[in-house]
Amino acid sequence: MKKILITGMSGLIGGLLRQHLEKVGDYKLVALNRRNLDGIQCYQADISNLEDIRPAFKNIDVVVHLAANLNQNSWKEQLNDNIIGTYNVYLAAVESGVKRVVFASSGSTIRGFDNIPPYDAVNEGRYGDVTGKVKKISHEVFRPDSIYGATKVWGEAIGRYFSDTFNLSVICIRIGSVNGNDRPSNPREVSAYLSHKDVALILHKCIEAPSEIKCDTFFALSDNKWGIRDLEHSKAILGWEPKDSSDKFL
């Protein structure tokens, strides 16, 4: 039975992953969270404090690092949670002998493309202005649209460092648009939509991915007609197939 530590389990995606893994079974789940969670072993700590979070990593096989700060107006919060906190998670994992860290990156790592034709037309819902086949954005590039997006690029980069230096398996998932209503609320989300079911499935695939994957980055979207991020790498390497689509909401 694998022991899985999930940071930020109280968040939307953390809760979805918890529900999914509890249904699947064969996992011992542990939470690292700012607030207590009922019905599960939970360590309450701030990830920017290395000493406080170290105990949560004891005897853990895989860490799914979902905790992040979305307040793009506060550099201090971004620094503490998304830079220092992410570094601390990687370091605590290495110190405790964790085999893999699944890092929740973001589509914000490439959202700088949103203002460039033809991606701007897709994200604005001007589908009639799109001519020819749209070249999908590769998982190998980055173009953040914000400090938050830049911190996620850094999280991927520092993950590569920890993988190369300490032989830690690091899988970075550039998560699409996941919201509480489980449906897109604007044209950009029609392109970037990632359903509750699909986000839980791909994170599960990351947990169980072959040990030969030492460091790699993958996009996660549902099977959206107007999706502009290339999912072929995710399908080929992780064996993941999205089950849902934003097309039904068009």
C-alpha cells in the first residue's frame, strides 16, 4: 500500500483527488495543510516553514504538491508559498527518501501565448476568425502571463534540479481550468477546461507512472475541440485519456 502525501488537500483539486483515491483504495493518504481536515491524518503547517513540514514526509512514497498561492497581487505571498514553499517540499521529500513528487504546475506557464494569433481568437471565442489548423502549444515551452505563472515555471525548473541532483522522480502537471461548477464560465475556459474527473484521473496516473520517468512535464486538459495545448505527450507517456470535453457546453 503506497503512502501518499497531498499538500493543499483542503483545496478543490486536493479534495477531488482525495475522493478519487479513497474510492480506488490501496492507498494510505496523509494531508499537509494549513487547516485541519477530518477523517484523515493531517499535519497542520505552513509549507514556507521547513522545520514544521518535515514530519509529514516520514515514510511517504509519493508527494502530490497541490498547495499554492493564487494571489497574483502579492509578491510576498507568491514568494513564501510558491517559491520558498515549493523548494521546501522538494527538499523535505529528498531528505525523507520520497520516491516521487508530482508538482501541480499550471497553464499559466504558457498563457502569454493567449494574446498571439491565432490563440487570441480561440481564447476570445472568435472561432470564425480561426483559419487552418491551429498548431498546439508544446509542453516544452513556457511563456508566463503573470508572477504566479513565473513561479510555476520556477517550480518545474527546481524540480528538474532536484531530479538530476538527487535522483528524485518529478512529474510536473500543467493543470488546465478547474472550477467548482465543473464547467467553463467563459470562452478561454472552453479551451482550457479540465473536468473534475479528468484532473483526478491524470494525477492518479502520475502517482502510478513508471519509475523510469525521472523528470517530465505534461499538459492536462479535457478533450476540448478548441484546446490549444498539446496532449499527445501526456497520452503517450502517461497512458492518460481524458474522459470529458467542454464541447457539450458550447
